[in-house]
Amino acid sequence: MKLKICSAVISTLLLAGQASAFTLYEDEQTKFDIGGVFVLDAFQPVFGEDDIFSASRSILNMGVERQIQPGLTMDAKFEWDQFLNSPTSGRNNFRNRLGYVSINSDELGNLRFGKQWSAYHDVARYMDNLIIIDPDATPIYSEGTDGGFAATGRGDNLVAYRYSNNGVNVSAHYGFTSDGEESAPFEDAGETKTVKVKRDYNYALSTSYDFESGLSLGVAYLENKVEITNSQEVNGLEDGDKQTALTVGGQYVAGGLKVAAVYTKGENIHKAGLQGTSNPETSAKWADADAVDVYAHYALESGFRPYAYASHVDFDGEDGVDGDRQVYAVGLSYAFTPGATLSVEVKRNELNEFSGESSRTDNGGGFNFAWAF
């Protein structure tokens, strides 16, 4: 029998980071959901080299919603994942993905507290589609993490407000202090020390409009001010620097088709060397950049979904970070059932970010299996 699955459902479940859920209990006032995803990855950044990253992880989420009165509810959601052989640390990692409490009014909108998808992501999500690699020009995960510190993805310690009406969406967040990346070890008075980047404050504003035709257009602005003690520089960031992103984008979704394009004007929000450098003595650095990326997929009723992605980051920074970076990716996903998908993805990096260093090209790829339960 031919398998037929709604293309919108396929597209959602193929994003392995978006854990599914089913309702365990529901009455007239209270609803309790639980769910998750099991993910298995294998990825070779450069074909022909020895490095192969393989990791499995399980994602678990729980959510509860309570009606206070007609048109007014409260809800809470918690989501965690457990890495076996994390690709960033090589160890088993337990991580908090989401943890928030919300107050929801049909008339006034939504107020949410905790670790959550940021207001910036409400527009940047147009480009959050890839299975194995991350979007590059749209700096959702440019920290190499979940975007928690700069609050470009799942932001840490946020208070966010959202309101939607007749296709108009408005959101804003404020982020309290949070810890970021750590410097390389250095000598100070005969002692080996490191310095951690901290967030002073963070805020973002975004607005978008969803047309009935399936077209959505949006704009978002984010600012993240950092604190660094001992007047140290950490990967191009100094005490008091601001990381900013002005992002304008759009997407068109109709049936199984999705096409998206996003432009970002960034200040210290794109990291040169994120994909590696040709000189082992050159470290990754945050820098200013103009960046654009495009994405398209088509989800077929058979369960297959081919997709393609391209990005260009044009750096305009200090300390020799004035080159560019291109990333291209193509992939194919297949949904065996609405909850189980297998994806194969290959990518090509064309790297010429640092002046005085030779350019290089990397070709790599891998596969991903995700089972939503």
C-alpha cells in the first residue's frame, strides 16, 4: 500500500530537534503531554580524512497546561537531551534544551519566562531547516551551541512577549546575565588562567506578517552586550562589545513546497573559522559580516523530501578577518512513518576568511535517523 503522509507533518518531524508529544491526561481544565525523539547521527566533516563524528541522543519533553478562566491559561514546558559521545566534547552530555513558564491570553498575547526560543528566532526560523549541519549566514547557532548565550536560538534566561492577530506577529525578549564561551588558557602572575565571556544584557525585537497565500515576511533585530574581566580578548570579543544582528527574511510555504531567503547585517555575530582554519595557529574570531542564505525543499506524498541550501558570508572585520565563506548543502529525507525518518546530507565549504592564509574547500556529509515517540 502506498504510504501517504501530510507534507506539513513530514517537514515538521524531519527537524530532529523538534521533539514530538502526545497527551497523557486531559480534562476540562488541565492537559499533560509527554514526548521526545531518539536521534542517531554519523558525520564526516571532510571526506577522505579520519575524523568521523558519531553521536546518539535522546530528547524528552514534558508539558502541562492549566486553564485559569475562559481565554486565560498558564503552561510550563521542560525539555532535555542526553548525548552519548557528544560531537563537541567527546563525552556523554546531559543538557537542558527548554524550561519555561507562560501566561497566555487570547486578547493580550503571551508572556514567557525561562529558556525558550528567542524573539529573534521567530524570524530567523525561516532558515532553521537543515538536518545535520546548521544554517551559516543566518546566525542561529553561530556559537557552535544551541544559541543560548546570544539568544539567537534557544535563549538562556529570557523574558519574552508575543502577540499575533490576523497574520501580524510581534515579539520581544529581554535576556538577563548568562555565561558564554571560555578563553584559551593564558599565564597571569605565574598561574594558568582562563576567562569566561558573560552576558551583560540581551534584547531582541521582531515582527512578521503571514499572508493567506503562504508567504511570510519578517524582520528582527538582536543586541547582546558582553562582559569580559581582566581586559582580556576572547576570540575577537572585548569587554563592552556588542553582538548585533539585523535580519530580514521571507518564506513561501504551499503544500509540500518551502522556499526561504534571509539577509543578515551582523556585528560580531558571525564567527570566522567556525568551519576550521588552514593554519592551526589561527583561532576562530567573531567579526562583522554581511550574510545571505537561501533554502528550498519539496515534501512528496511518498515520504521523500529533497532539499538544498546555499549561504554566503562576507566578513568585514579587524585582525585580518576580511574574506568570505560559502556553504552549500543538499540532502534527501525519507519518512518511513510519521514518526521515523532517515536523512542523508552532503555539504561543501569554500573558506577564504582570513587574509594572508590560503583558501580551502571541504566536502563532507553524513546521515541522520530520528524516531519521534
